[in-house]
Amino acid sequence: MSRQDAGINEQIIKKAPIASACFMGLGQILYLKQYLRGAVYALLELIMLFFTVFESGTFIPNFRGPIVKSLVGLITLGDPKPDLPVKLRDHSIFMLVTGLIVLIVVVLYVAVYVFNIKDAKASAIQIVEKKRFPTYAETRNHIQEAAFPYIGLTPVVVLLAFFTVVPLLFSALVAFTNYSSPDHIPPNNLVDWVGFENFRTMFTASANNSWFSAFGRVAAWTVIWAFASTLTCYAVGMLFAVVLVDYRIKIAKVFRTIFILPYAIPTMLSLFIWQNLLNGTFGPINRTLIELGLISNPIPWLSDPNMARITLILVNIWIGFPYSMILVTSNMTAIPSQLYEAAIIDGANKWNQFKSITLPLVLFQTMPLLIMQFAGNINNFGAVFFLTAGDPKVSDTITTQAGATDLMISWIYKLTMNTPNMYNLASVLSILVFIVLVPFAVYNFTQTKSFKDGEL
């Protein structure tokens, strides 16, 4: 290769990325002879420019295109237009969602723009090393090999962005607005950005702030519920599993089948049945106890705050222990029998065998699932809602809608579905629950075999 050719090649390495930075695909077209690839990049930028510069329905370049309008709407959330009919006024929530989607599109576009520059530089270096431009067949084969992962992942990334990222970001952004009834429900009224005002309302301790006291009460009960429901179901399930594994139980399979029945019945149906059984006025349990002379007054199973919490945990044991029983039983069958035989020779009784062999090995195998059960119980909406609906009511329920047995998730449901709707405060709680649950999800992911083997 002549010195002049070397100079030209060095100029290609410098100029191609600069040209692609000025306009997508320009470096590929002018310097690298990658006309098809450059045309695709250029077409993408032309589309973005068109929807940025030209207003809808016109071809006048006034930089008021749909992209600009959507981003401006995301910032302003609309302008007051009291003179217009309600249907023609700005809808703040629609503008928030649209602006969020457009913002994600812009971010993806910027990522492709950067990739276009890096691609131009990498292609230029490759041309210099080979001292020639690639043929059409070589370019086609390279695209088929190198671009296949990107082509395959693009639909997944797009779906993930619009069906996972957008709802998450929308829920988070609502926490920084005053989106609530009756004064800030569009299109009758606009929604405004209020910064951290909702967080101050929820987390500022004061004598007159019932929200803070309600948050503390619900958060404490959520943690207690998660620990109690997880540990009690696991302990009772392990107890039944250990008992039914004993060779002296002649019809263990029959008992095991009977104990699994609560797990086979739909949870919602079971909880509705328990709700009627425990009713303080006409519930069969109270009436039976009174008829037997065991009590003189009905027990407030669901009407007393503390009693309702205890009842909730007890009923959850009935619903949840079969899963733990099956889980522990399956792990116990994998324990080598030689360990128990050696323990018997050493003079260990049943308790020592359980304490030294069964419990450590079963816990080791089931601990990741136990941790995820704990995380799941934090969000166990059905167990609370279908039995107590978060009731009984307490002193701050009228203001905050939070009952004595409400978990965070059921409180969020009430704030969004009951009147008045307080979507902004519900979003604050959703962010908190998300922050709490993410570490559990990450832990569970890191425990998978694919992650440990380096496949992910």
C-alpha cells in the first residue's frame, strides 16, 4: 500500500466517526461504502427530525412536532383552558404517559446514535487493517452474524420498555404530582408537579399528621405479618412433614392427601368461607362455642384490631402450611438414610436426629424459597383483602383509609380505588414497597444456576 493510501486510510478512521456524529449514517455512506447500513441510519434520523421539526398536519418547520409537544407536555402537564369543553381540555395523565413514552424513544434513539458513531469507527479500523473495502457478500455475512443478536433482542427490549419500564416510571412520577380527587382529576382539572410534598406528607412526624401514624402502623404490621405468616406456615408444614415421614404412621399418604386439600381449594373461596365462619353476629364458630357453654359472649374474631390480626395469621396457616409440608417432604426424601443409621448407632434420639440432620439440611435447601415466601407475603394482597378487607377501622381510618389489618399493598389498593382517590400518596407507598422487594428479587436471581454458572 502506498504512502498516499495510508494517509487516506488514516483519514477514514478520523473522518467516518465525525461524519456519522454530524448525521447518522453519513460516515458509512461517504467514507466506508456501506450504503445500505448508512441509509438505514440516515432514515432513522430523518424520521426523528420530521416528528421533531414539523407540526402535525403541516409541513412548516416550526420545531413544534409531536416529539417536542410530548416532551413539553411532560414538563407542564397541560395548560388551563377553562373556556373549552371538558373533552377538549388538556388531560395531564395522558400527557404524562405520552411524554414518558416519547422520552424513552428519545433515549433509545440517542443510544442508537452513539452506536452508529462507534460502528463507523470500528468499520473504518477494519477497512484499514484489511487494506480494502469489504465486498457486498462480506458485508451481508457480517450483518447476518453480528446483527443477529441485536435483531433478536430488539423486540424484547421494546416490549420491556413499554410494558415494564413505562408503568414503573409512571407510578414513580405520580408520586411527585398532586394527582388525587376531587380537585386534581383530569380533564376537569389539571395535575401539577409538587416535588417531594407527598413524601413530606407521608413521612413527616407531627401531632396533627395522621398519615405518618397510619404509615408507621401499617408498615410495622406488614413486617410482623410477613415474618409471622412465613415462619408459622413453614414451621407447621415442617411439623406435619416430619410426623408423616415416620414409618409408624400406617396411612401417611391418606393423611398427606387430606392436609393438602386446603392448598387445592382456591384461596379466595377459602377466605370467604372463613369470613362467614368467623362472623361475630351469625358465625357458626361463635354460635357453636356459645351452645357448648365454652363462651358467654361472641369472640370478636374480625372486629377487634388485635384479635383480627391473630385470626389472620391463624387462617393463613391453614391455607399456607400444605405448600411448606410438600416442600419439606420432598427435601427430606433426598437426605441419605445412612446419616440417620449412623446417628442411631451413636445413640441419637429422634429429637437429636431432627436437630442435627433434618433441620440443617432442609433449611439449607429451602432457605432461598423461604426468603421469597417472606417477600411474597409482604405483597400478599388476597390473604388480607378477602378475609378482613383491611378492617376493622381505627381512629385514623376516615382520613387515611388504612384499617387495622391493612398491609401496604391493600392500603395502596384502597387509596386508588376508594373515594377520595389519592393516587399520589398510593404511588409514594408503591415506591417504598418496590425498594423493599427489589433486594429479595435480586437475591433470588443471583441464586439461580444460570447466574452462578456465568450464563447470565
